[in-house]
Amino acid sequence: MRQTDKLLMLMQHCNFAVSNENDYAISSVIIKRIVTNADLSIEQIAEEACISQASVSRFVRKAGFDSWQSFRECCSGACNEIGQRRYAYSFVDWKNKNLSEMSDNLLDRITSNLKATNKGLDSDGIESILSKMISASEDIFIGDEHALSIFYTLQLDLLFAGIPSYLYKNMDVQESLSHHILKGAVVIFLNIENNFLAPKQLNTIKAMKEAGAYIIVFSQQDCSDKIGYDMVYRYGIPESANDGYYSLFYLSQLLSDLLIQRAFSKNESDFHKR
């Protein structure tokens, strides 16, 4: 797994998996020290958090790191890499622009991504995806926190329609998950850019496929060469990264509306048959 992925995994753990006062104290100190480039020694973090070194070590292992050394290397290297990339990306877009111009630029990027998704809309593909989800033994959505929050409404609509559905964070996906999915399950990966999945998760896809799951991926880039995908739905603009979240919302809403339309039509048909 890339260092940047490990750092994002750490941030997800700090944001969403902190379950007690000790973990909260440790995560607070770690984040403060990362942003100030302060010393990340286990002794200093334990002292500042008023927690034992053993507790800090356990926290780091729960966050997905094999050792304290790998944690330190990740924080020092990946944080700088992500920061430089973000600043370089923003500098090109926002240099010498006032707030109004920045707002117009952002709107252009959002609408461009949505227009590309709308223009390339594959109606048959969307209908096929929904049919697969409706007839599945269960639907499993896998993505990052942002993508999963977008598809939460669709999950609810599927549950109300009597279809079991689940949301799993991509960083939490393990090969053991394939041992628990039902035959006939549909697994939907919500992809924004390439390198979205680490090798371990790609192995999980293969295991899910072998367990009888149908694998669908939403992606802004061509990933049809990835082993294990049964269907790839392309959307958005390649290399546009986070702008793709707007199109994911568009697609999730489209699937929800289509699901409700089908359910209403079926209910109406059943009513007239009485």
C-alpha cells in the first residue's frame, strides 16, 4: 500500500473509529503534531496525551500500521507529498484570482464533470446495474467515506424495497469478507481515480468473484483491464479526481429515482390485477 494511502487510512481511523477517551486523546495529539511537523516519538505523544506508551502503540496498530517505525515514516513522507500535490493543484487553478473568479472556476469544474457524465450516460448500462442490484441476494457498496455517504440514500431505498444492502469502507475491506457474502451478491465499487484499491483489496475482489459475486465498478478512468470486474461504468472526466463526487451523487440519485419508479409501477400493476 502506498504511503499516501496509509496516511489517509490513519485519518479515517482518527475521524471515524475513535471509540474512547484514550483514543481521542491520542488522535488529537497525533493530528496536531502532523500539522506542525513536530516530533512523532512515541514518548512525546504518550506524555502529551497523558497515556501510556503501550496504549499509543495499540492505537497505531488499530489504525493499520505494523510498527511504530512504519507509522513515523508514513506521517513524515506522505503528509508532505499530499500537501505539495494539493498546493500545486490549487496554485494552478487559483493563482491571481479573486473570490468571485474562484467561485466561477469551481462551478465550471463541477458542471463540466456533470455534463460529461450526462452526455456519456449509458441508459442500458444504468438499467442493467439496477436490475442486477434488484435481483441480487445482497448488494455490497465499497468506497471511501465520501462516496459511501453519497450512496446512503440508495442503500435505504434498496432496504425499503426488501433488498439487503451494506456499505463498507475500502480501507476496511479484507479478503475474509468474501467468506461471508452470499452467492448471487452484487458488489459495487465506487471509484474516483486509479490506484483506488491496494493489491490486498484487488485480491479481495478476486476472492469475491470466486465466491459467486457479480462485480461492478463505477470509475472515471478505464479500469477494464482489472481482473475480476464483470462490468465497468465510466462517468465524469479522467484525472479530474474529486470533481467526480458530484457525478457520483448524480448517478446515485438517478438509480434511486429509477428504483422507486420501478417499485411504483409494480405496485400499480399488482393493484390493477386485483
